[in-house]
Amino acid sequence: MSAGNAAVDAAATASPATTHRLVKEVETAVVISGSLRGYARASRGLSGGFNDFDRRICPLCLTLASSEKRTSPQPQIFRSSGLFRGYASWTTALARASSRFRNIPRRAEFETHGPRSQRPKSVDPASLCRLGENAMNVSGEATRSFWMLDTSFPSAPRLEQDEHCDVAVIGAGIAGVSIAYELALAGRKVVLVDRGPLLGGMTSRTTAHLAPICDDGLSALVKMRGEALARGFQESQQAAVDCIEQHVGRLEIDCDFRRLDGFLFPAAWMDEREAARECNKEYAAAAKIGVEVEHGKGVPLKGHESAPILRYPNQATFHPLKYLRALLADFQKRGGKVFADSAVVEIEEGKQVRLKCDGGSTIIASNAVFATNSPINTWVKIHSKMAPYRTYAMAFDIERGILPDALYWDMDDPYYYVRLNPGPGGTDRIIAGGRDHKSGEADDGEARFTALEAWIRALVPDLGRERARWSGQVLDTIDYCGFIGRSPGNGNVFIATGDSGQGMTHGALAGLLIRDLIVEGSNPWEAVYAPDRTPPAAFAQYVNENLTTVKNLAGYLLPGEIKSADDLKPGEGGILQDGLSKFAVCRDRDGRLHRHSASCTHLGCIVHWNSTEQCWDCPCHGSQFSPDGAVLNGPAIRPLA
């Protein structure tokens, strides 16, 4: 075994104290590496004193840039760079170089190292002048999900006056709406605000499986978190589904909610022996934490009629937008206030939290909850423990009765998933999803849709015509569980993020958990989802995901993707090198040319063009920008320069 591999293995089994120290060092490295203008200047030798930095870090970045493999790159990198006698060697080299930078945004360093009294609490809204004209969310991207085509977004006014409340909730997707609603039921005065149309964020791009089963598998969850916390995860996810069912019944919501079975079936490439081994492994893990599951034989999908499978009873599904529209209506009847198209651009923490919106109005709240898919109130601590992934989905007609109503997931990695939704007359809709990839690391959406359609038509030959195709983004955490609770270092600021492919259940759960933390001060599941956790077993995954930022760094050393903006056709985009600067240049589908800095305004990573959604994706932490540079998804809150 190489020294590099041994170091990674040692890190993965380190004590909690050692893991915490290493995580802090990686956070520091991420902050420093976010200052890419300074890095580019240093790496090109435009200022002196970077010999150690160039010798250690540049080979590492170039190794990353040339690597085509996404899985477990760290041993190769550490062998190539000779650095991994400990992460301290890497971060020390970065810090040594950073001490000479002159134009580095230092804001995020205070979050990791500075005393609270020294940490900046706000972002200057003067730099956001364009944001007020373009406030929107991912509803502004090119594709439209089946839910978006089937149901309109609820209307709400723009915030144009100051508001005082007990709790301000930022983000009106399933997490934000659930949190606001549960707090309103508990008698709190709540204001809910979104940067774009209500329900127009990633919630509108789901496939809406209400499955308490861990998205990454129960065996992986038990191995990562241990039996006690894994049991807490399962119990809490089940409670989230139960909560949705209770609200549907109490409010008589017509949203196609129903209980059904979930089936885990073999991937196309698996033989029967390997599929049986996987079933046995997941069955054993389920038994350890009290999950109801049964061995079975076959599912009604072509080629899998006699395959080893697992059946999980008592799963559920629904129409997410119809459900949330009803919750919003009842929330407003109970005195809750809702505002759309109002981006929060300035955050001031203290005994009370002050949130300034792009229109100039301020929300003053005793507590604030950031449910913005990726939190906009924290710069590094949470984002370094999550990774953004694009996932794809398609909806087709299917004659009712051809495929039994259930949830279906295969054993591939990344896996495919299938569900039904009731349609008119004798027709249902079948929704299939999969073909995931790291955000910003591929621009081949049409090819992925083609592969997805080929996969589902092979399993269901009687499939009808296509009704919709869309993509969304999920945030995978390093230990498979979301980050829901108090924002690290804050007593009255809370976050809900890291859906890990289970956004519907995590969102509903956030309503229960954060309600209890604000109203009662505690919740039995808070340790499962504590945002400040750093499980020792997840350290290798933590290192692996954060190497995306270092790999992205190398882009500042490489040529641009296009030679001239004149080469771009409508709908195309790319990175243009102009002297020492890189620009994100695209021509929208109407033929208008847009040119902005290629540096994401969160921590400076290079954005990448997404031709499917006609937006710029940041591969480091999941920010998304429209062709004109406006923010569509956080953690960035400033438009591209």
C-alpha cells in the first residue's frame, strides 16, 4: 500500500478530534483556493515568493485537470504531489502563498478562524444593483418539469415594506414551506420569502418519491453513521412521510397522495448472484435498524420478471406542487405572510436577525431559517461538506394497468428510479430519472435524456409518447444525511440543506425538526442532522468531494474553451480567455450575446455552461446563473460580474 493510500485510510479512521482538526484545515484551503484571481496571479509568476506554492500545488492541480476519472482520485493526487504526510502540508503551502495575495476576498476566513465579533454579517447591496431587476430562481431555466407544466406557481407580492416577525424563512420550496407552516401551527408569527416565484426552486424539479429508505442504501448508512443514528434517520424520514399524510387528510388536499410499495431491483449489468448478494446486504442492514422489508422474486419490468428483489412496503408518493399550494393557502389563512421575487442580499446577525431584500425593505426577526437549497448565510462550513449533482427526469404516457403503481429503484450507481402519476381517462404518466453527474462536469444533457429514454423503453416496451423532460440539482452530503438545525456558531439562525436525493422527505422533516428547535429547544433527531457534525468515517469522502474545488482551480492555468464569441451559435456558451482573465460568454436562444466574469461570486470557482438548462453551473458548491449573470440558485447571492 502506498503512503498516500495509507494516509487516506488513517484519516478515515481518525479520532473525532483529529477529524475536526483536519476538516478545519480543508475549510481553510477551500477559502483560500476560492481567491482564484490571486492564485492565477501567483501561479503565473506575476509576484515573487511563490516557489514552494508553485512546486507543491501546481503539479497537484494539473494532475487533477488531466484526470478523467471522478471516483476516488485522492490516492493518485497525493502520490503525484508527495504532499499527503497530512493535510497540513497542503494547507500550509496554500496559506504561505495566500499571505502574499493582495486582492483576496477575506470574508469567509472569518467564518472559520475569526472571533464572532470580527466576522462580517452582511454583503454590500450596492454590488447587487442588477439583482433587483433579475431576481428569479431555477424556474427561469430552460426545461419544464411535469409538475410545472401541470400546475401553476402560486402568486405572491414582492416585499416592498419592512416586516417584523418571530421567524423569517428564506426559500419557498418544500423545506421552507414546511418549516413556515409548522411554526404557524405552533402559533409563531412567520414571514416566508423567496428570490423568485413561490415553489419555483429545486422542489419543482423533483420526481417526488416519498421513500424513507436512505438514498445511498441502508448498508452504507449503517456503516457510515452506526446503528443508532441510522435508526434515527429512518424513524425521522418515516415521520416526515406520516406528517405529509396527516396534512393531506386534515386539509383534504387533492394531490394524488397514496401509500404503495417500493422495489429495489438489479441493475442491467448484474447477474443473479451479484443481485442476490446486494439484496442480502441491504436486507441485513434493514433488520438492524427496524426497517420493514421482504425478499422477493421479480418485478413487472422486462428482463427482471424473476430477478432477486427487495420489497419495501408503506412507501408513498404525491404531486408536490398541489400539496404545497394547499399548505401555503392554509399558512396565509393562519396569518403567515408570503413574498415572492424578493432576494435577500444582506444578512445581519445578532439578538435579532435583519434581512435586507433587493428592493430595499428589511425583515427583522427573532429567528431566521435559510431553506434555500444551498444556504446563503454561510460561506464554507456547510458547503465543504456537500457536493452538487445534476439529475435528469422524463415523463411519458402509459396505459393504466400496464405497470403496477409502485416506486422502483435499481442497484446501479448512480441508480435509475421510476414512479407513476395518475393521468386523465385510462392513461397514467410514468416518470423515470437518473443519469446523474457532478454539476458542471458534463454538458451532454441531450445524450443523457436519450440514454434515459432508451433505458425505460427497454423495461417498459409499451411506453407512450414523451410529455416532459427536465433536470434538477441535488446536494449530496458526505454522510448521506441532510444538514438541518442550527447554523454553526449561531443560536437563532437555522439551515435546511443537503437533501442527498431525498428532498421531499428531508424538506417535510425540516418542518418538524426546526419547529421543535425554535419552540421547544430540542428534537430527538437533531444529532442525526446536526449541521456542525464531522463524522470520522466520512473524512475520505470529505476529501474526495473537496478536490473538485482544487481541480477547478487548475482551469485558471489552462486555455479557454472558445477562441471567439463570434463562434457561438444561439444556445451555446463557453469560457473565453482574454489576457489573464476568463469570461463566461454565451449567446442565448434569442441570439443576444452575454459576457461576464467566469468566477462564481460565492468563492471564485470557474462556472461552466449548461446548454440543456441555458445557465451557468458552478461545480464547486452548486450556484447557478442565468445567461445575463443573474443568480438562479445559491449559495451565491451576487450576480456574475
